[in-house]
Amino acid sequence: MESTFSSPAEVALQREAGAAGLLTPLADLDRVYELERVVGFVRDLGCQRVALQFPDRLLGDAGVVAARLEESTKSKMFILGDTAYGSCCVDVLGAEQAGAQALVHFGPACLSPPARPLPTAFVLGQRSVVLELCARAFEAQNPDPTAPVVLLSEPACAHALEALATLLRPRYLDLLVSSPALPLPVGSLNPEPEFLERFGRRFPLAPGRCLEEYGAFYVGGSGASPDPDLDPDLSRLLLGWAPGRPFSSCCPDTGRTQDEGARAGRLRARRRYLIERARDARVVGLLVGTLGVARHREALAHLRNLTQVAGKRSYVLALGRPTPPKLANFPEVDVFVLLACPLGALAPWPSGSFFRPVLAPCELEAACNPAWPPPGLAPYLTHYADLLPGSPFHVPLPPPESELWDTPDVSLITGELRPPPSWKPSNDSGCSALTLRPQLELAESSPAGECAKSPLLSELFPQILPTHLQFPPFAASFLSSRSWQGLQPQLGQTPVKGAVSGRRGIAIAYEDEGSS
């Protein structure tokens, strides 16, 4: 049977395996992959073993690139092409398994700091940009020469932004050029401490200026057919940019421009819907989407404590790259939260493919923290590190006596009044202290007594008694309501029989079933 969550077995049997062919002409390899710069990087470090990380779409060039680098540097090269999660993150675990002393990352990158220090060089690519067409498109979208505008681009077009700014600066007075926030060499100091780092880019803001004052002109994408499923890099910019400022995009090949205001509004509306789904959820699945980005363990503990304070059950799932068949195995989970880098958390999913919605960590924070968002905060944060203590955007939970916990909350999806958190004692003196509990014959793996030992609850809410921390067994009640609850052992209720021969064959075609 073929459906959204499964595929016929013939597909796997008929799939052809093999390496992809060469994608880039041999004469252009040095320019496209910046081999001269990579050779200098390896020689300066004196590395004998270097890992080369390629995304899936560039694996056809990996063999030739590795051979040329080995010939030029006399160092051993290892090709990493089987990343368990997103290819935009630095695969420090794969590099360590190969014993590599440095890593060269090819293709689009999220530029997130790795979990372990490793000398890394990024080759973002150099896509051709028609400067004259882009300059005319910029002038058409920004007729006011005094309006503040930031030049943005996809990573492969970042090399052309300074040349484009040179054409525009004679007329435009307040023009800001962004650059990729590439990591600095190991042991070096930041020469530009006043640069603002956000969205994986550096912005050379003048003293007293803020990014919310600027509009945006984005160079990248394809003007052939506007795809509703945006690339995650542009989605990150549209969600985090100030809503009141203009945002337009330009195709670097044709100069075709598009106002992204309406598309940004649809993205924000979708995110607000997902926040409502998270507030209605009783069981949350936390998907581990990265093991190589810094502070991922701290972020996972933060999300678990956040769901616990909000009176929700959470389960941590390490499944590799999330797919609809994988997540369909957990029907008791109401929403999933993908803990990944900004590009991985905002990766475009096929519409309606997942059985349950997949959220970003920022949406869970907005759903479970009643103090979110604070005044003056950007409309959307795309990196989970911005939610952790130490970040300027971190919002601590309000104290238990705060009125924010008592604010009536009505679901915009079901229209029902949401109950207060389970630890919140009732203020109604006439209310009985007894609570009707369902008659269940199932045991929870994490009883209420363990909830009282939570370090977050014991530190933030010391005056709450453990009796108020009895969360309802959501997973157990869901299983008890199902018509089939699994095989029943029936110990001692069945007669003893001798062993007999079972069925022979494979699950798709047993010998006694015949051919159909």
C-alpha cells in the first residue's frame, strides 16, 4: 500500500545505486571551489589529515576536488558526504572519526558555532551576479536615495555585494553591506567588535544605529518560478526582519525583483498558528536535529524544563533527519519541536506531509513562557541559542506569584479555555481539593514524584508542594483509549504446546501465501 507514510517495496528493489557524475567543468573547478585558498588554509595549519564536507548535490565533484587538493598539499583528504542531519552544519563528529585535524565545508552553511573547536574553512561558492541588472532593480525598488537599506544575499552571492554597493553609493547615502559571519582563525582576536552578528551575517552599524531602522534588498533565489516553499536562509531573514520595514528580493541572473512583504506575512501567520498548536498540545516530542552545534545539550534541557513548567509531557526522540514515516510512529505526540540550527529548523517541509506539525524552538518558547515576548524584541528568533541564559534575548520565566500565570487563555483553534499549569494551586476556596483521576491500569515511566525533583521547578518554585506536580498521564490515557493496545501476554491462561514449524519466507511473500 502506498500512502504519505509508506511506499511500495518495489521502489527500494528497483533503485539504482551509483556515484553522481562530474557537475562542474574541469576548467572551472579552481574558481568554483576556491582551491587556491583551500590549499593555503591547509598549508598554514600544517595539517596531514583534512576532512572535506560536501552536500549531496555536490558529491559528483568531490572525488576530483579531493584528488587535486591531495596533489597540491600532499595531505590526506577524507570526503564526508553522509551527514546524519543537515549538511549546512559542520560535521565535527565525522571529522573526529576520520582523525582529521581540520575541515573544509563546501556549499551553503548556517555558520553556527560547532560543539567542539576545529579549524574550519568555508567555501560558500561564487554564483554569477549581473551587477547592472541588480543595480537597476535596486533603484526601482528604492526611489528614495536617503532611505536606509541593507544589502543582503544568499551565501553564494556574497562575493558580489561590495561591487554592487560601489555602483549604488554615488546616489544612495545610507547603504549598509552585510557579510557572512565566517568564524575567525583559531587564536585571533575580533578586529571589528562593533559589528552586529545576526542571521549568520555581520552588519557594520554606525554608533547609535540599530538594524530595525533599515530596509532590506536581498540578492539571491531564482526568478524563474516563485516557489512558495522558501529556502530556509530567506525564511530566516523574512521572519526576523522588522515588519514595518520594506523587504525585496532580486534574482542575480535576470534582475527580476519581488516584494517579500506579503510572503513574510504568510510566514508569520503560519508561525502564530503553530504557537497555538503548541499551547493546545499535551504531549510534545523533542526531536534532536543536531549533535555538532554548540550548546545543543543546554538547549535540550531548557526545552524539557519549559514543557514541564507548562504542564506538558515531553519525550526526546533521536531519529536523524525527520521524515513523515518516522514521526508517524508516535501518534500520541501532539506536536514535534525540532532542535536544530536555524536553517535546519526552518527547512521547507512538503505541505501536509507530516502527521503532526513540526515547530521551531522559538515557537515552543512563545507557547510555554507567559512572559514572552518582551518589549522591543525582534518578531522572531531563529537560533535556539538566543533563548538560553546569557543571550540578550533570553526571557526568564516569571515568578509563581506573577499575574501572568493567571491570565485567562482561550485557544484560537478549539475555542476552549485552557487550564492553568498543573503546579498552579487553585485560588477558589470553595473548590474541593480532591481531583477525579481516571482508572488506568497502565504505569507511567516518569511518575509525578520525579517531577517534584526537577531542578528548574525546585529552584524557581520552592513553595509549591509536590502534590501540585502530579501531571496527568497523557500517554497512558491515550494508550488506554485505543482499540488495540498490543499483544496480551495472558500468562498462565493458555495451554502448553510443543514447538511447531513456523512460516517460511520474508514478510512481503511467505511460501504458503502463493503468488498474487
